[in-house]
Amino acid sequence: MSARTDRLDRLAELAAEHADERGQSLWREAYARLRRNPAAIIGGVILGLFVLVAIIGPFLVPYSPTSTAWSNQVSEARNIIPGPSADHWFGIDHNGRDEFSRVIVGARQTLLVGVVATGLGLTFGCLLGGFAGACYGLGGVRGRRIDNLIMRVVDMLLAMPSLLLAVSVVAVLGPSLITVMIAVGFISIPVFARLLRGSMIASSRAEYVTAATSLGVRRWRIAVGHVLPNSIAPVLVQATLTLATAIIEAAALSFLGLGNPDPSVPEWGVMLTDALTRLEIAPRLTIYPAVAIVITAFGFTLLGEAMREALDPKLRK
């Protein structure tokens, strides 16, 4: 009896010592882990520089990205395309435009395409997956039938190759920068939908859902107010990773000639397409936009993987 009393007294003392300490939320703990993760720091720095260049870069470039003032220095017939110099750090392209200015200004278009496309996919994917997950987890027999119908449509979209699906969307709507955003966002909808639906189904089996149901809380209120907020973390991580693939897929569509029909507008995918026919004369024209795409996608991937490790209990270090 005395031993048990001693243990209780010890527990009381520990409780008193830590009475002022407060527990941390999932996001606060994840942020603390991200700050200690080298991959997250590197990815954040890369993305910070990318966003900074996209926002203020067009105001700092030495020349207009559409100016062809140096076209008299270019002669493709004689394989002359001037390279880097003191006045033109990346040289001049085949139309006599400053390549450095076009790469910097092209970052804004690339960022716009990636963010808008990911935002479209995230929004409609969450609406679709959230509704399906709520129907399955809390909607009874009728709800599971609705979930089954939605998921079969999602499975059909997932069964198609993403690039082929994007090309089909562009072929229907016509080539343009807006169409590329819609197409890239459309192919990411089923990924977000299935991910959120699975996360909500797992969360619907938690004890707090059983407790809320026993107290008479309405099912849809439980789904929207409790299950959905606790299921959104993996979807946000996937959005970070999707930004990287969205930039690559948008560049691929532009590379296929399905992007902005105006080649004078600087965008990394379009620049890569234009430079392909001059690969033997000036291979550097393909290197600059390609390296920019790779580094940007690498930054998004590093940050996304670090977020996944920070938010997933199974992967926490």
C-alpha cells in the first residue's frame, strides 16, 4: 500500500512540476522538425529564391524579354548566335533577344502555371474526395453507394496516362496558357480526391468520432468540423509535391507546342521548344531553361518530402 501511495505522490509531484507546460499542436511540432531538417532548409531556400525572382525579377532585368534589337548579330545561315558576354550574360537567342532577361521573366509564367494548376487540382480534388470520404465514413449504405460511384470515375481518370489526359484536354479547349493550367490541374484532381478520401476514411474510425456520434452530433457536422481538418495534412504535402510535377508537365505541354501560341512570351517550356531546333548551333539555349526547371522541381520535391516526414508519425525522426 505504501509503495502505491509513493507512486501516486510522485505522479502528483511530476504533474505539479509540468503544470505550466503546454502541449504542441501537430503543425507546431511539424514546423519545429522542418527547421531542423537540412532538406527542408535547402528546398525552402530554393523556392524562396524562385518566388523572389518571379516577383521582382521582371523589374530588374537589363533588357525587355521581347526586344529583338540584336537580331542583326544573329545569322543562322552561318551558324552565328552570339554567346555570353558582358552585356548579355546568357548570350542572345536565335531571334536576337537577351536570353538572361527571358529566363528571369519566364520564372513568373512558370510559377503562375504551377500555382494555378495545383490550386485547381487541390480545390476540386478536395471537394470530390471530401464528399466521397464523408459519404463512405459517415453516410451509411446510401453514402457508400455514392462514394463507390465517385471513386469509379476517379479510378478511370487515374487509369489514363497523365500526359495523354492533359493533351486530350488541351486538344478539346485549344492551345493557350490558360488551357495548360486547366489541363495540368485536371489531371491532378483524382490524386487529391483519392488521397483525401482515404485519409478521411481512416480518421472516421477514430475514437473522437465514436464519442461525437454517441453524443448525438450530426454526421455531416462531424465530417466537416472534425474529420476533414484532421485529414488535410497529407493532402497539403501532396500539393507541395504536385507543384513540382505541375511545372514539369506544363513545360512538357509547351514543349509539344500546346502551350501559349505566342512564342515571344517567355516561358521555360516554350523556350526549350524553340531552342531544340538550334541544338547543334547553340546548345546553351536549351541548357538554361532546362536547368531552371530541374532546380525548381528539385526544390519543391525536397520541401514536400521533408513535410511528409514531419507530418507522418511513421516517418518522424
